Amino acid sequence: MSVDVLRRIAGRQDGMVTAAQALSAGFSRSQIRHLCRSGRWLRVARGCFVLAPELSPAALRRARIRAVVASLGPGSVVVLDTAAELHRIAGLRPASAIHVSLPPNRPRPQRITDPDVVVHQLTIDPHAVGEVAGMPVTTPLRTLADVILRADRYSAVCVLDSALNRQVVTEPDLARMPALLVGRRGAVAARRHLGEADGRAQSPLETRTRLRRVDGGVPPDALQLEVRDGDGCLLGIGDLGWRAARVIAEADGQAPHHMPGAVFEDRARQNRLVNAGWRILRFTWADTLRPDYIPHTVKAALLHPY
């Protein structure tokens, strides 16, 4: 029995090993059962185990996705929201579900007991399948097409913006997406979502804030607006802005603004902009859930400048 061999295999697979790999390394089935009962190993899918149950939530999540793919066997492909997750495309609501597709001509598995595993049978061209960390997954473009066909408008535009901003796809890539939508349910709405995508948005919160303004009749005339003084020195960059009225709207997410250094720099930047004659409006995720609040606040600022 070689523990080191199995650990090396686990190290290449997000901490996960299969029963077949453990048996090949010299472990017996009774030893595997004992390790699981004792809590030293964690069963994450049929015939798949994590050797270090104390993994971080993110690492354990990747191990579970890998285990589901391994347990379903050849031909399984990570799809939809889970594929977007592996491609690090933001904008969808966090979910525990793991979406995997099997070939349409293959019988559906009968022994899946994990309620978080959702098995689809999508028709996927081989050219639309790539890899992320050795796992078969739909390509970014195919993933986006599948997601925006099923998502609501705000979520769809968020994932498109995120993919563009993170350079997972390019504008020319998106120009090819309509061909992937033809004849599929939701194609008409999905094509409209494509027309609203803007890779300058740096977070889903910025996208949602922009869409609220568009829906409320006050679309910004600039994203990532650079404000400079008379000598051309950069005073700051606003998330969204209206140049003529000298109004900037900021999307205040938690992560970027809670570190002490970021808080101090954010305040200094705001002071520079205010002293230069700009009004700063700040909005949170909760504000985007109130359809009228953001456009009403912006309209008031545009109508009553300093």
C-alpha cells in the first residue's frame, strides 16, 4: 500500500481520488470503508473520495465537481452554471447544484442519490468541449450561450459583462454567439441580452446598477469615467458617470471596500472628486433590488446639480 502515491494523485485532482485509484495504490475495499467511517476520508460521489476533509469550501467544491464527472464516466461534461463557475465567470446566484451533461444516446444513470447533482443530456459539438484543470467542460462561448438562454435578463447581462471584462471571451467571440442560439428556446431574449453586454463593467453589481439606470430612463453616458484636473492629472475613476452634470455613481460591493487601505484610498479619491465639483452617488446590492430607487436618485442629482 502506497500512501504517498495516492497523495500525489490527490494533489493533481483537487484532493480527490477514485476507488479504482486507491485499489491500484494497494488499498483494500475494507480499508477504504474504514477510512471513510473514521472521517479521515470523505465520500463526495459514488466511488470518489477526498483525502483531506478539512479542505477549504472552495477546494472541496472543486473536488466535488471533479468527483461527479469521474463517477459518471466517459462522455460526461460540466455544463451551464457549473461550467461558468469553473471558467470564473461571475454574475449567477451561488448555488450548490452541480450541472453535468451526458451524451443524448447514453442511458441516464439510475443511482444518483445526491440531490445537488443535475444530469442533463445536451447535444454538444466536440469542438464546444474544452478542459479546466483536466475536467471536461463546455467552452466559454458555449457556456455563455447555454446560460443566457435560461437566465433572467439581469443575470444574463451580468455573466456576459463578466466574461468580457475578465477576457474569457472577446467581442468577436460574442459576435459568433447568435449562431449558437438559432432554434433554441429563449433565443429571442438571449439576442437582446447580447446587445446590452459591456465589458467595462468590473462586477455584477456595476452591471445591475447600470441596468437599473437604463430601465429608469437615465442611462450613464460613460463607464469607468476618468476625471482629470486642469493639468491632466488623474483625480479618480468613477464606475458610471454623466459628464455634463458632473455626476458619478459608484457601485459599492463588500469585498473591494472593506480592507482598511482600500477604504482610506476610496475616501481620498472621493474627496478629490468632490473638490473638483463632482457629485458622488453610492449604491449597494440591496439598492438594485428596488427598481425605482436608483433611477429616482440619479434623476434628482441630474436635475439639481451643485
